[in-house]
Amino acid sequence: MGDFHIWATIFIIALTIAAYTSNRFSLEAVSIFSLAALLALFTLFPLDRADASLPPEQLLTGFANPALISVLALIIIGQGLFATDAMDRPARMIGKLGGRSGALSLIITLVAAAVLSAFLNNTPVVVIFIPVLTVLAAQRNLDVAGALLPLSYLSILGGMTTLIGSSTNLLVAGIAAKQGLSIDMFDITIPGLVLLAVGGAYVLLFVPRMIGRKDTTEFRERPGAGAQFIGEIRVGPDHPFVGMESRAGLFPELRNLMPRIIERRGVRILPPFEDVVISQGDLMVLAGTRKAFMKALAGGTRGSLTNGGENEGETAERSGGPGPDYQVVEAIVAPGSRHSGRTVRNSGIQTEHNVDVLAVQRRSRMGRVSMGDIRLEPGDNVLIGGRTERLVAIRDNHDLLVMEWSAEAVPQTQKAWLALCIFAGVVLAALSGLAPISVSASIGAVLMVATNCLTLTQAKRAFNEQIFLLVGASIAAATALEQTGGAQFLAEAVIAGMAGWAKPFILSGFFLFVAVLTNFLSNNATAVLATPVALSAAQLSGIPLEAMVATVIFASNVSFATPMGYQTNLLVMGPGGYSFGDFLRTGIPLVILVWIAFSLFAPWYYGLWN
């Protein structure tokens, strides 16, 4: 009966992998099918041996796995960093290192992550660099999908160069120490650097091209985002624009907002603006993209980025700046709309819906008038800001057609420091050993919501059900393979099959076996399983123990071919918009490349050709 459970489990795993790679079924559906099949197998045919048992409830423990909790909590924390623009300045600083080349900036960042992974656990390193790369890609108009998967791969490769680079390395060293073999900090550095150089060159040169451009919903540029709107800002007391001086007829500090008119005490100042200093009470008519106006909102212009603050009921609320539930949408003036023919100031949009009219866009040219004096026409695009529930109420209005895709929360830049402190606390607590990363990340996610760095709705939106189901089902499959003895059976079969081989070929064959296994079991589970087998194989074949232990360390880490193979792969899967096939297409060649490099270098390095 034991063999039946082993082969049935292997069959379900093989069928699941085939379904994942076919792309004919959704990842969620395949995960649920895999879990249901395993539950049915061990319910109808219980595993009840003297040395092992597997009740169905044990298959469900993957959904409470600390690694899964960590990944989901860290994704929510990352969303908090995005919602506050906390990584905007660090990304700009890194971007300057690459000069005008956006690709060079990304390469410098990725190499820095690989180097850092040699001395810090690679999971926190990836957590640190995901928001940095995302913002950097947005600033340089690059595809973030071409950077996040290389980040995961390079952090894994970098973590293979020292004993402390990965928890897997320490785990293998601990098991080896019980057998009397001591592994020091830099004992694996030289072969690790060789693998990093070979694998890193492939990752930087080929992986971004193999992935192609991804249409990620969270980070893609919105349709029409580059189109120009006309808006106005009333410069009030303590406004960030007060005291801004013109240079060469322009205001460089306004960046992507271009002043068209400055109205001061009834006098209009037109460009070019020579020796003009913005002062309190000025009305500035500006042209800019939606993104530029949202940055102005995030910078503290709410209450002034409207048609003169007509809606008195909102004055107190506006003075505090946009809250976490403040969103901006685009709405089209419908044919036959009662707002058509009226000026923005007298249209009644603000008073009727209790929202802010931020800017107007028209296909035809608009004259040099203030936004409040623009007469609305059918087809005009109006940029509206307000609380989520007020914008939802406009959907039923037939005078304004809300573009659903355009809804976007204004970054809470005033809370950027708070989000960074929460993020730093999570990373430091995990690195120092003060708390497991699952605990520190869970607390950090709660604090992001409790401090209004992001709303509960944004946090729920950040929750990735694909990762939740994929990890839960994968852990169930790995548990079944271990408990039935299937993993041990495969390991012993491989060792028996290599009997009589030359030492270099045993080393290479065992590396390949462990590399395949680690992409389906967790890397730590693979290390625990493979290390005793490797030590026994070393004694039987006469291979030095340190060579076989290094083989397990490196092979257990090459979890490139599946998203559940390594925690960093799961971390980048959601933000990068990757499919299971992306990992197979880019990861399998990397596994093979690292295997070949190890097979050529390790026998020479450990003196096995003698």
C-alpha cells in the first residue's frame, strides 16, 4: 500500500505541473484541483503506517504556513510603500548612478542586490528592492516585469556565495556539523562566485528579453496618462509654491506642470515669466498630465487645486490634505448633459456631488482662460477627486460618464516617513532575530492599515489569491511526497542508479537530482532530505564530504524554475505579473546553466579528477 501512495502522489504532482505549464487553466483552478485530489486520495485511502501517517487536516496546514503568511504580509507592506510614494526619493538617488541610461540604473540596482544578498538573508533583500525597482522603472518608463524576476534570481545566486547568504546554507551546515564536518563562512565562496558570474550574465542579458512586456494592472501606465489637462491652483498661506522664482521664463521646480497664466489681484501675467515670484493669493492656471496633477495633490495642494474653493462645505476637510480614501477619476461630459454649456465654476459638479473638479481636458485647443471659466462641452474629460464613496455615487449619473479604469488613489506622501519606519522595523526585526519574519511582517501589515498609510480596501486588493492557493496546494503536495516516503525513495533510487560512476559524474548527477527536487519541495525541505543522503553517498564513493555538502547547498538553492520553489519568487510574482510559464521559460535554462558550470568547475576545484 505504501508504494501505491507514493506513485499516486507523484502522478498527481506530475498532472498538476502539466496543467500549470499548459496555460489552458487558471493557476487558481489548478491549485484547487491539486489540493482536492490529494485530499480525496488520503481520505479514501488513508496512509496509516507505523512510521508515518497523513490525516487530511495535515494537508491543509500549508494555508497557515509561516512562509505564506510572510509573503502575503510583505506584499501588503509593499503596497503601503507604493501608496505613500515612500521609495520615490531612494529610487531617484539610485537612478542618478546610471546617468541617462535607465537600463544601466536597473543593472546597477540588481548587482547591488546580488552583492547584498551575500551578507544578508536574500528574502529581506528582495523585500527592500522590490519597491525601489518598481518606482525606478516607472520613473524611467521601463517595464517592471523585466527587473523583478532578475532581482529574485540574482538574490538567490548572491546568497549562494557565503554561508549566511541563505537560511538553506545554514541548515545544511548545521546537519553536516552533526556529522563532524565544519563549514566556515567563506568555504563555498569561490565556487559560489563562479556560479554567480555565469548565472548573473544570463539573467542580466537574456531574462528581461525572454519575459517580454507585461500588462500589470497595478503599475502599468494608464491609457491617456500622457494627455494634457488644464487645471488651476489657488496659492494659499503656507502653500509649497509660495516664494518660487522663475528662471529663464519658466518655473523648473514645477517639473511637469506648465503655467499658462498667473492671475494676481485681477492682473494676468502671461508667459514667458520673467522675474516672477509666486506669492500668496495668486491663481495659477496650469497644463499638465493627470500624473502631474496627482503629484501636486500629494505634495499638499488639496483645497487649492480646485475652481477657487467654491464648495464651502469641503474647506475644513481639504485643509488637511487628501486622506487615504481620496481618489481621482476621469469622467466624460455626456451628450445632452445638463453640465454642457456651463462654465466649470457654475456647472454644479462640486456642489451636487461634493467632489473636487481638478482639471479639464479637451481634444480641441482651449483659449487662455482660467479653468473655472471654461465652458464644458460634450466629450470633455473632467478630472475629479473625492472620497471613494462619493465617486461611486457618480457612476449612476447620466451627465458624467466615469471611466472605471481611471480610478487611482492619491499617494499619501505625508506618511512616507511613517511607511518607511514600519518597513525598516520589519526588516531589522527579521535580520536581528528579534522576531521571525512572519511575525514582524504581519505586525507591519497591520500597522500600515492602522496608521492610514493605506486603506483596508487597498490592503485587500493587494492580497494575492493566486499566491495563496499556489503555496497552499504546493505545500500539501510536498507534505504528501515526504510523508509517503516518495522523496526518500527517489533519492535512494538516484544514488543506486549512479553506482559505479566516476566521482565527477556522481557529483554532477546528484546536483541535478537535488536541483529538480528543490523546485517542487521547499528548498529547506530538500536540504534536510538530501544532506544525509549526500553524506552517505560521499562515504561510499570516496568523494570528499565538503564537496558533497557544497553540492547540496548549491543545488538546493537553484529554485528558479517554479514560483513556489523559493520565497523570493513568490514575492515578485504578483508585482511582476508573472505566470507559471514565465518561471519555466526563464528558470529551466538557468538551472541547466548553473548545473553545467558546477559540473565543470567543482570536480577540478575539489580535486576529483585525480
